[in-house]
Amino acid sequence: MKVNKLLFLTVFFPIWCLAETSAVRHLPATYIPGRTVTISIDVVVEETSVYGVIVKEQIPADWTMVETMVNPSYSAFDPVERIYKWLKFSQSRVSSFTISYALNVPLTASGNYQFSGQILTNINPYGSEISGDNTLLVGRGDIDGNSAVDISDVILCLRMAIKLDEPDIEKADIDNDGIVDISDVILILRISIGLL
Ligand SMILES: [Ca+2]
Ligand SMILES: [Ca+2]
């Protein structure tokens, strides 16, 4: 009997505690101003008595939703709070699903952006935080820091590659091999003309 209780407490009780609906966000590693980023949120429904799920996600100021690909029952945007809400409900039980959405990044975007959101269910109406990725870093290639990757950056990278300027590894080493050379110039050129 004691062994059974111990087994319950050490094995089944933690599993029961963990068995709640959760959401995990996936962000791309970086963004480029003026482009779109695609973000997904995996909603894992563990309980059998979940018939309503609300996912709330705060969108950075001036970023706009260009598309959201999901089959929720309903979605809405609160422009004051800048919160996008997806609602999924079912008469029997909601099963796990993935929300995917794309945001247009304004040309004025700079620095890193934090994402935050909550998931609420009929069992957990106060909600819990969406876990997973929450920081979106500014993309490499914007060497002069004007929030766009354009021909000026290509020229600056070229100057570094031919050793006219000191290499700026953090901004100009696009392929991440520790040096700034002609490969990075070509990559920045491709980004600047929209091929990457
Ligand atoms: Ca630039
Ligand atoms: Ca490189």
C-alpha cells in the first residue's frame, strides 16, 4: 500500500500536475525591417474537458498582421491594447492545434522585440503565459544602422571584405563563419534586393 502511494506521488501526481493546456511560441531568429516574419504558436491540449481556448498575443507597435493561417472558431484584434485574440471552441473537446501568423515589420523597426501572450481555457480562465521563444533579434546586414538593408550596407560590407575598413563581425558576418569576406557581401546584396 505504501509503495503504491509512493508510486502515485512520485510518478502519477507530477504527470497529472503537468497535464494542462499549454502554448509554445516559435519565432524566427531575426527580422529585417520592411519584411514579414512568420510566427507560430503550438497549442497542446492535455485535458479532456477543454471546450474553449483563447490565445492572446501582443503585437509590437506599428507592426501589422498580414495573414493568419489557422482554423479557429473566431479571431479579433484589439487596436488599443494591440492584442490579437484567437478563440477555438468545440461542443465536445478541443484538440491540439497550431496558430500561424505573419506580421509586416515596419521600416522603422530597430533593436530587439519582446513577444508576450497568454493562453486561457475554461479550466484555467485566468490563463498562463505562452512559453517558448519571446525575443526577436534585429537581423544582421544593417551595417549603417538605418534600419534597412540596402546598397549602402553592401558597400560598407565590401569595404570590410577588401580590408579598407575594420570588420564589424556582429553586423557584417552574415554567414557566421567569423570573418567578413566576399560571401557576406553577396549575402547582403541578396538581402538588399529581396532575394533572401
Ligand atoms: Ca542599412
Ligand atoms: Ca562571413
